[in-house]
Amino acid sequence: MPLVIRPRTDADLPVLGRALVEQQAASGYPHREPLPMAPEDFVARSGALATWTALLDDEPVGHVAVLPVRDPEVSLEPALSRLWMAGHGLPADRLAEIGVYFTATHVRGRGVGAALMRTALDHLAEHELAPCLDVIPTGSAVDLYRRTGWREVGRTRPAWLDADAPDVVAMVLPTGS
């Protein structure tokens, strides 16, 4: 069966939670080990603007979410909000974060991640929101983002970051990319 990207449902959460945990050793995402919550709760982030599941043979094999960027005055991570706002030159309400983005290890290299990212970016374009993300600079993720047009706008140390982890890289994708 072909790859299908559709809005995430609650029924997807158990399989996506297992895929998240399974891919963590290879990708380093999420950086927190153990997670401070059930994997399904990590995937089902409250307040998400939109979420999608990638399916191959009717099996959930990947996920992406679009999350609001909060004004630094009310954000849990004000430094990230400030970096993204400065990077785009826009207020927080014109930005959105791409997050909770992962694919199952067994489907890597099959275009699943690219299809999920394209879906999220298309959604942002339709809603005239500028794309932002943060990434821990381990593995190849930062280089992949740079190759696809994302630009680093700074680094910060969120409260949730482990003491031994490198600073988080804040990135923006210039609109029109």
C-alpha cells in the first residue's frame, strides 16, 4: 500500500508511542530518558494546532505536530520564542513550531519523514504561519535541516534539558522555502 498521511487519531497513540520509544536509541529524540510521561502522552501534546500520522500498510509509522509559539511573556520556553520571533522578524502569533516529529526506525529512508514535514509545512503556509523548530545537535538532524533550507537563529538551554546535553538549536525556515 502507498504511504498515507492523515490527521492523527487517539487510536494511533499506542503504536506511535511504541515507535517513539523504539526509534529513540537511533535518533536521540526525545532527548529525555526516561520520558517524564507515558510515550503516548508525549505524542498527544496538549494545545497542538494540528497533528498527522504517517501510515504504511495501515500501520502508524510516523508523526508530526504543529504547535503554537507562545509570546515570551507567557511561554514556558521564552528564550526559544524570542529566538524564533527575531529569526523571522514576526510576533509569536504569526509563528508555529514543528514538533513531535519522528518516524519508526524500520521505515527510515522511505520518504516518510519528508512527507510528514511537507504536510506540516503546507498547513503552515495555508494558515500564513512561519515555521520554527528546535533540535538537539546530536546525530545528523541539524545538518539535514540546514540542507533543506532551515536556518539556525540561536541556541538556548530549556529547563527540561539534561545537564549533560548540548544546548538546543533554534531554527526557522524562511517563508517561501
